[in-house]
Amino acid sequence: MEHIKCDLAIVGGGLSGGLIALALARQRPELKVVLIEAEKHFGGNHIWSFFASDIAAEDRWLTAPLVTYGWSGNEVRFPGHSRILDGIYYSIESERLDEVIRAAIPAANLLTGKMVKAVSPRLVVLEGGQRINAGGVIDCRGPGDVHHLDCGWQKFTGQLLQLSEPHDLTRPIIMDATVDQHDGYRFVYVLPFGMDKLFIEDTYYADRPEHDRRRYTQRIAEYTDTHGWKVERVLREESGVLPVVMGGDLDSYWASGSGRVAKAGARGGFFQPVTSYSLPDAVRTATFIAAQEDMDGDRLHMMMKRRADTHWADGKYYRMLNRMMFRASATGERYKILERFYRMDADLISRFYAGQSTAMDKMRIVSGKPPVPVGKALRAIRSKK
């Protein structure tokens, strides 16, 4: 059994780990970086989408090779309000992430189908006993123990559908909340992939994490029937349950991930609290790490923990909004919060998605009569952060 030595070991080859590896391959090619993934392919089975405004201009070199689809403009639909918003919207498919990683990084440094038994700041032990001795380790394996967090849940099932005839959509529908409301706040998300393909996702902001894939796929079929789209076959399907954080103990969550090992992605708590949207933070983290001179494991841990603490502090306002959504609004009425939000200034909406709301944005979002009972809204605002 051959043991491996490297400058940096990245555990987890999903979005966050893959972007860190790609950023280092571009910015620090002299480093030996080993990327370890439990599955046979990097990126899993996912489609990640983002607004062009989510990514700083100086960082777009990292996402540009990964984009598989792009559109000008997007649409939202609510019972009392519909709107078309300007701006570019992009999607990345996990197959493309896998392809770009394999083209940019030597095959000997890519370990797939490898289960990790243990990690420390400078060591990764694989099942079977193979050891990877590294100057530093970053753990990107997905969420830690969410029991340390106070959460609602974003649940979804999405299908890429081959249609028998062309559809008439020219832009994504980011939220279609004109559908029947179930299990909290429900909306349908639609991406037009070519003339005769649609990616349709049935999404819920719910109080509990239980996921009913069969029911969600049935509702996708009902949605396509309503719009007259004839489905030939399902090309791919993905499902997920993501935490929508209202509060909790970041230190305990961080420690649950892998102790004093540097963490990124969901493992480190790097996602937008309201949307559970991880790509903008994954890009910022990747370029930040690639700019560091020293990849020492202890230094990486301290540096990333400070970054997580700052991210958590910056998310206080968004966690308060989550408490208003989950605790101040009745099930079936939550869509009114988003309907009101989407009447606001387009630049404010863009900054919100990027997790970079200004002080004025925050005041504007909560000003005026709230679309929830005032007493419940005040109790949610004052409840534990």
C-alpha cells in the first residue's frame, strides 16, 4: 500500500472542494494538491445555478469554464404579483465540474471511490489504512451535525425532462408560487435547457426535514400537465434536504465536523442562511485559500474558523428573517413574504442572493407593514439568535 505525501489534501470533491482544487491548480500550480472523493465522480449529481452578480468580477475566471447554460433575465410568479428581472443567470452541471477537474489536475492527485476513515490537520486516513500525509487538510464533506443548529428545511426534488415537443420558455422561472401551497412555502423552479428540455424542481420551505420524493415527482408531473408539456422521459433526477438556519451554536457545529481541521462549504457553515445557497461562498472561499502562502494545517484551521465566525456574525440578520418566515407566518401563507420581497428594487434582490445586503437594504426589507402578524413578527425578531 503506497502512502501519499502532498502539500494540501482536500477531503470531499463536491462543489466547495472542487472549486478549491481548481483555484489552487490555477493560482498555485507548484503545490501538490490531492482531492479525495467517496464517489466515482466529482460533484455528485447536482445542478448549481447562480446570478452573474453573485460572483465578483475578479473571481469569474473560476466559474467561467464550468458554466453549461446561461440566460438573460429571469422570472418570478406569485398569486398577486409576477415580474421579469434583468441580469444573467447561469447553471453548472456536476458532470461539467468533474470534466474540468480531471482536465486541470494530474490524475495521480485525484482519488475517487475512497472512503475517509479519519482526518487531522495534517493527515487523512482512508479505509483500508492508506495514509495521506499533507502540509494541511481541508474538510469539505458536506454538513456537520445540524442538531447544533436551529433549523427549518429546504426540501426539493428536481428532474431534467426530455419533452416530445419544444417548449416556449426563453428564461428561467426562479420561483413559481402560483402552485398549491403544501408543507410550508412551496414553489416550482424551472430552467429551460435547450428547446425541448426542462429542469423542473419542486421545492418546499418546511418545518420538518422529512422528504417525500414520490409525492414531489407526482407534483412535477402535474405541473408539466398543467402547462401542456409532454414528457418523453426523465434524463436525470436529484433530491435534497438543506438546513435553513435560524440560530444555534456555531462552535459546536464546527467541532462536530472534524474537530480542529479546516473546513469549507456546508461543513464550515459557508452558505447563505435564507436560500441555503452555497456557490457564491464556495467561490469566495476557493479564491481566498488560493491566495494564502502557507498551507499549514493548524494555520488553515484558525484562518477558516475566523472566517466562519465572521460569516456567522454577518448572517445574524438573515437568521432573523428565517425566524419570521418559520415562526411568524402560518403554513400556506409564507409565500406572501416572498411576494412582498420580489416587489423591491432589483439591485436589492441581487445583493440579498449574494448574501451582501447593505444596511439600507436590511431596513427596507423589514420596513412597512409586515406580511405576517405583527406580534408574532416581533417575537421572532427578539427570539434567540
